[in-house]
Amino acid sequence: SAPSLPTYFLHSSKMSEVEKAFRKFAIYGDTSASGNDMTGKNFSKMCKECGVMDGKAVTSTDVDIVFNKVKTKGARTITFAEFQQAMKELCSKRFKGKSPEEALQAVYSLIEGKEPGSVGTTKATKVGGVERLTDTSKYTGSHKERFDESGKGKGLAGRQDLTDNSGYVGAYKGAGTYDQMH
């Protein structure tokens, strides 16, 4: 047995799942990325989507600080080894009261098998209720004028006739009566 090895090497199957997730997030939004290193943007995306960043124990500020702490000076990305270092830092914050090993395992189990949301999946949009917001057939009133039949926005063209400069709130029943009263 090799007791000198850090414990995470012993969980090699676990590690490969975490590493897979790391690589998927590392190349997210960057088709030329090798997957061997990760930008701060993707690191915080990963922390957010995997639930490492919970907004309470671990905030986006914590994530940024740790990212900058573990990365090589002058580098813009972190390697998987540095990522593990970062997880060690964050796990103790995220799982206070657990031993470092347990906390690290807990963080890794959040990350395992995860991939960036919205990669070629359409189900991501439905989750956030974006469907309703982007379904122009449900638009009422002046909003529907801003889209053509296909649901494409017309930009300003659809808004031109919507400005009423009388200063009254639309359909205000006393519009135009102000002067007679005073």
C-alpha cells in the first residue's frame, strides 16, 4: 500500500468522474479548449451548477478568490491539479464540520457526472420557465406588435406607434381634463 499518496488517488474511479466533469466544464463555450485547464468563468459556472457555490457558505466571491489563489501567477486558467486544490479550499467552507476528507468527498460527489447545463439540451430552457417568456403567442397588448408571425422580434419597428407623449398614463380616464379643473 502507498500511504504517502493523497487519499483522492485511491478513489480513482471517483476521480475520473470528477475529472470528466472538469473537462466538460473546461471546454464549455470554447471549442478550441483542450479540456486540460479551465477559465475562471467556467470554474464559477461549474461551482454554481454543481452546487458547490450555494450562495451562503460559498459565494461567487469565495469562488473567485480561491480560483485566483490556486492558479499559477499570470495564468488565466487552472489545471485539474489546481482545481483539486481549489476544491480542497472550498469544501471546508461548503461542508463545515466535516473532516477534510469527508468534505472533499462530498464536494466531489456534487460534481461527479455533471456537465454544463444547456449543452445541446433543450430541456434546460423549460426548467427556468423561459418557454413561457419566449412564447410570443401568449403575448398580449402592445407586446405582440413587436413580433412577426414567426416570433421574431421586430425591434423598434414594432414599437413606433406606442409612444403617447400626452404625459398621461395610457387610458387614463381624466386625460385632457387637468386644465379645466385648475
